[in-house]
Amino acid sequence: MLKKKLFHFIVPVFTLMVFLCNCFVVSAEELDQFETTILDIMNEKRTIFVMDPEFYREAEDKGLSFDELLREKAISTYLTRKRLGIPAIVPFGVGNNGQCLYTNVPLIQQTESYNCGPTAALQVLYGMGCQNQVYGQTDADKISSLEEDSGTDSSGTMVYRLTNTLNKYTTRVNYEYVLGSGMTMDEFQKKVETSLFYDTAPILHARTEYLEYYSGHRSGHYIAVREIDKTTGKIRLQDCNKNNKFFGQHVVSIEEAFKTINEENSRYLICLEY
């Protein structure tokens, strides 16, 4: 357990020190400022994660306390903001970057009834140009690799594990999971917009009965988002469903997409961490 805790503490700190050393010589004053910034980000994230069961599940799995995992995520967020040039912000800030934002997310059909998570992950990795980093010659091979990385079994894939798998293969930015019931529709829209602006296609951890094209069919399902158009109030989904009745590209309202993660507890938006 101690080794596990040390690993999860050392990796983000080591990454940070490499980043800082590549950028400039760090003074004591700059280190103090960094620590203040990390504490500020921790306070931002605390309001998001304090009531999030998935966060506590991840902390337990890693052998970390709430604040230890919070600090890990704060350092990761700090690095993303530095890389992208995003200033210090309050939760759900940024957004409103143009009228239509999209990322080239391809349609890929899941190979099993339970591996929608790894399939959606591969779709968004294609959108970022990171698909070649995943082991495998074919998409089916790559999905299998992502299943293994995410601990996918016949019951599906846990949200935090899928998020961490994405972060294993992304290069410039990281993903995070945000509890849908903790967001307003405006906050959801800004998260989707900002993610697409930075070519980090979001994933809905959806309840399908809230999507009209599912005609009331009830299931939990991961669905990649390709585009948002603010002029029409629409979102374009790339649904990987194994069932051809639901597989394909679908245009739904922003409200409809939001309801898939907001109407019930423990549903998430996986999006750019910032």
C-alpha cells in the first residue's frame, strides 16, 4: 500500500519538476507562488469532487486520501493550463469559443456488448491523433488493449479507470471526469465547447433513455461527442453501439445530451481537465 501511495505521489511531482526545469530556473519565490496556485486549484476542484462517489472510489483504489488525490489532480490541471496558456479560472470557466466547434472523431463500432468505454476512448484518441500510441494493428486490437488498460469486464468500465486510460495516451492535455448531476446545462455546454476547442473530444457516460433516437431503450453507455453548434443548439454524437439500430452519427439537442448525464445520479462527462 505504501509503495502504491508513493508511486501516485511521485509521478505527478516528477512530471512537474521536469516541466519546470525545462522552462526556467525556479526561485524560492516562484516555488511559493506555485504552492499557492496548487492550493487555489485544489479549492476549485474540491467543490467539484467533494460529493463525487467516483472520486472516492479512485482514491481508495490508489490508496490515497481525499486531499492526496485532490493535490495530484491539481498538479495535473496546473500543467495543462501551462501547456495550453489557460489562465487561472473558476470551475466551468472558459467556453464560448466560436459558434461551431468540432473534432474529427471517427465512427468505430464496439466489438462486444460491454466495451463501449474503450471504443469511445479509441474514437477520441483518433480525434487527437494519438491512436498510434495504442498497441494493436487493427481497431479491434486497439480496443482490446484499451480494455486491458481500463480493467473492462462483462459489466463494463469504471469511469475513473477509463479517464486514466485516456491520460496514458494523450500528450498535451489530460482528461477528467465531472459528475453530471453537479452541473447546470450552461456549465455542461461550456465544458463541451472548451474540450472540442482544444481537440479533446468529450465522452458522455450516458443513460440512453434520454436520447430520442433510443426510443426509450434503457442502458448505460459511453458515447463520443464530435461537434457542438451553438447557432442551432445541437450536439453531434458518434455512437459506437454494437446494435446497428443505434450505431452511427446522431444530432441531438444540447439539452437532450445534458439530460443523459444529469437526470440520474452517478453519470459523468469525461472532458478536458482545465
